[in-house]
Amino acid sequence: MTFSEINNRLATLQDKIASLPIGSITKKTVNGKTYFYHRFTENKKRREKFIPAQDLEALKAKIDLRKKFEKEIKDLKRELAEKNISSLQDSDLITNILRGEELLLFARSVRSYKKRECFNQLRDYIYGDFKDKVLILYGLRRTGKTTMIRQIFADMNESDLACSAFIQITAKNSLADVNHDLKIMQKQGIKYVFLDEVTLIEDFIEGAALFSDVFASCGMKVVLSGTDSLGFIFTEDEQLYDRGILLHTTFIPYREFEMVLGIHSIDEYIRYGGTMSMSGINYNENSPFADKKKADEYVDTAIARNIQHSLRCYQYESHFRNLKDLYEKDELTNVVNRVVEDINHRFTLDVLTKNFKSHDLGISANNLRKDRENPNDVLERINTSNVTDSIKKLLNILNKEEQQIDIKHIHAAEIKEYLDLLDLTCDIDVLFLPDVGKKSSRTLISQPGLRYAQADALINSLLIDKEFSSLSFAERKTVQERILSEISGRMLEDIVLLETKVSNPKQQVFVLQFPVGEFDMVVFDPNAGTCKIFEIKHSDKVVPYQYRHLTDVKKCAATEHRFGYILGKYVLYRGESRVVDGIQYLNVEEYLRNLS
């Protein structure tokens, strides 16, 4: 048939289908009697209507006729597409595409880079037997997505490289543009297609099934990559349901930071961890967490705008739910900033509604006052109000009376949902003994560099305080170092808890609190009925005070009664591994390196 004949036939069939019933016929047997029902979907809900016996045959005939017409429409569209493809030329390409020699140039600078662990999943998809599926490579900015694609090109032989294409999507591109270009390249024998920043396409979420249903089903390997993590999650849940393989790059554990970047320092991970950056040495050369300004830009562009863009493009903005007011009044970024600063302590209504108060400042003041070797009340003598105001300005955080709208619990809950989906946050249980019915949680952040940048802002605030500035250089240095040590110690606990939980999915990882004192981490194996107990210290010294809870007979007896035999008692610290008084001291870098 000609183009005109095909289009006319399609129009006729679509008119006929409009008058025919959708769905299918099912039957149920109740008390030996068979009943028939018309099952169909209406307004995204499944419906069932009873079919009287006299109407059964007529309804069945109409449904069969509709299916026959639908098959003919599908065949005609395929024929039309083939006719369209035959008329397309290479000069008709619309999007920005790299092929052949351009891909070699694109990959050249990353040939010496070490590969992330998840690179193997990307390679397995490209060369494995994955029919009718696309690979979704997603994660926050600076976590190695594009570098991994360039590394695939660097590893390809000449034949595979000739069959590959890299498409750099821009906001000007439409799904129709991409579809047009993929048809041309499919005709030319392109087998491997990588679409970078594909979620910039306005109608990507609604039309993403195109990649799996049309191109992947015909044998093309399609990799969709981008920083809009939330958009990919929405897409996989709907349009690409069971036809997309998710590969997330946001979480970068210490062992990868060390292996890929070659930095053997937990303190460097605390300061820069969360992205593939080496504090100005290699890979992504400039760390997004090098200072407060860069960290703020990262929170804004990589996290807050990520959420905003996805919600704006998903379900015609209806999924903003209770965050719509925040978005429309341009306060969503402000709230995310505020949450990131306080996320390791509490993520509740109180965080977003009460006046901002630096927990770092209060805790450090308390610890300095109680220091056994060199007690110091300097943080109690400074002008806390001025310091807090300075911190507010540095962190760009608004108090309740400065906000345009009232922040309610539902806002906090919904933001937390999206931060969890982005793999930026993770909850760890806090359990209690002897009160086993009591339970709370501790929210961890997977990018420690963000937290450290906020801590650095606290130090800058202290430096401009009048009382603090009057101290001698030695005193100022002592206080600054102590504050950073306290912050680093708390961050180290979070890092160990998070990475242990991720590496032990079949075991329970939690903090265990007693009326006095706590175990920083318990790893409980419910199947074996055993557990391990840990203290986590940001120190390279062995001090008996560190393991006092681990040797407390009552605490250990209560723990064994609840969680089974204690297999081991450990202190994770920055010194060399050794055994002291029956307590196993483990180097924390070695411990994290050996997690898998």
C-alpha cells in the first residue's frame, strides 16, 4: 500500500475501534456455577462487570473484533515506519551525535582512569543477552556516569565502536527528534546507543517506553543516562516497568573512593566523599565540596533542582502534592539546604519550623567543657546568638518567620521520601534496652562531603565572633580542631553504619542504647542468633575508656538475651589493628575496605 492508503486505512480502523469495547472476558466458578465478567481498566483502575448469559457471545465477538483491528493497526504502523525509514538520510539527523573517530576522542582522556565497581553491570548489559530491556544509568552529578560511558568506548574494539553512537540531549530536543534519529541509525546498523541527560526531554517520562518497545525490542542496546534520578525512578515505575535495568551511581562507599581515586584516608573521604572527586588532583578535578559555596551549588543544582524538574515533568505537575507551595514560592531549595545540615540528627517538623540552631556548636561546647585532659569553656563565653546568625547566613537557611509559607510535617515527610529515592539519605534503627518496645531511627546522609562543608561554615562563623577572636592563636586552634574532631567522629559513625548496612542486607544493623551509654553499632544475624557489637572512634589511640561499654557485664548480658551470642567485640578506629584486653581494635579504613 502507498502512504496515503495506509493512513486512510488507519483512520478507518481507529474510527471502528472507538465504538468497540475494551478489555477482556474472564470467568469465575462459584458453587459449581460459572459466571462471566467483563474486565477492563478505567481511569487507571481495574473494573469488572457481570455479563448476563444472553449478552456473552455478542460481547465476545466485539472484543475479538477490536483485538483483530488493533493487530492490523500495529502491522500498518510498522509498515509505515519502514517506509519512513527508507526515506531517511544521514544528513537528516537532528540531535548532537558522536560516532566513529569522535568516540575515540571522547574516550581518550579517561583511558587511564580506574573503573567503578558498577562498571561491570554496564559492560554486562552491553555484551550480555538482555532482550527488550534498556539500561538506566542514573545518579547525582559528579558520580561517574558519563565517565563510565566513555570508558566503555575506550574498551570497545573497532567493530563495536563502528556500531556505537553517543547522543548528547539538550532541553531543545524532543522525543520525536530522538525517535527520528534512532530510526536513521537503526537503518545504518547502529547497535549500541547511549543517550546522555535524556530526562531533559520534556515528555521523556510519558514517552520513555519508546526506547524499550521499539528499539530495544529490535535488538538495539539502549543506555539512558542522566542526573535526574527521580525522573528515572518515576519512568521505571510506569513507562519502563520491568523493561528497564536500574544502575544507580550516587552511593560511593569508602572502598571505591580509595580504589578508584587512590586516596587512602578516611579523613579525606569525610571531607570529599560522595562524588568521584580528588580534592583538586585528578578524575573530576574540582571537588563540589571543596568549600561552602560549591556545596551550596551542588545541593541546589544536583538535589533540589533534580526534585523540582522531575516533579514538574511527572503527571503534569500533579505529583508535587504538598510541596507545590514550596516550589511555586521558590523555597524548595532553601528547605533542602536546611534538611541536609540537620539530617544526621533529626528529620522532623521541629527541624523545619523552629529557629535554626547549630547542633555542632552545642555538642562541641559540651564536650570541650567535659574534656578530661584540657577542659575549656570558651564556647560558652562566645556570643552564641551572633555565631548562630552568622551560620544562618553562611548556610542560606531561613527561620520560620522569614519563610513565605508555613512548613508543616507533611512537607518534611515528602522531602524525606524523595531524598531516600535519590539514595541521599538512609535510616538506621535506634533500639533500646531494657525497653524493647521503644524504637527510633537515625537518618544518615550518603554524601559526607556535604555535611563537612556545613561544618566548615561553622568554623568560619566562630572566627568572626568577637569573644572567640580575642583568644590566643593556640586557644583558637585547639577549639577549632576539637570541633572538627567531634564532627568527624559523628560522621565516621554514620559512614560505618551506612556501609555496614548496605553490605549486610540479610542482617540487622542498628544503634543500641541503654539508660546510660550505647553500642555505636550492633550487627545482628537473626537466622544464626548471633551478633557483633562495636564502638566507633575517630582516634588513632587505644584508651580503655573507649571500650568501657563493650566490657560492661550487664549491657552484654542484656544484649545476648535479646540478640543472641556475642561473636565479637570491636573498636573501629584510625590506628593499627590489634587486640587489647580481649577487645579487637580494627583499623576503620581496613574494615570499610573489606566490606563488599
